[in-house]
Amino acid sequence: MPKLLGWTWEADEKPLLGHPETCPMHHTGYCMSGLLVVRMVESGEETPITKGDFFEIPPGHDAYVAGNERVEMILFEGPGAHP
């Protein structure tokens, strides 16, 4: 799942999901390149995810690509993740 330079959840994903306040999805994965900053909207806490990181992101976040490299991730989903 590549994210290009300048990508933000607010501008690029939110409109596709019907404009929810935050991302309603749970994500688990591995970052292969780049720097993605994930912000938990309620607390304001920001977590950088970079090359070599395994991650788990709960619902209630937004995110943006930082730095000058595109972000590439592998996302893992369990059975029944999508209806």
C-alpha cells in the first residue's frame, strides 16, 4: 500500500470514507519504506512509523507522510475484516 509524498489521511482518505472525524479502521502491518506519522486524534499523541517497524494502529487516528520518501507498507487483516 504505497503512500506518496504529501499524502494525508485528511485530504486523501477521509473523502472516500464519507468524511468521518477520524479513521474508523484498525490497521496492523509492516513498514517497508518511508516515514508515516500517525496521530491519535483524541489525545494528540503522534507516533512515527518507519522502515522496519511492525505496527498496530487502533481506530480514531489520522496520519500523514513525512520526510522525502514514499511510504510502502504491508497491511495484515484477519478473517472477517471486511463485510
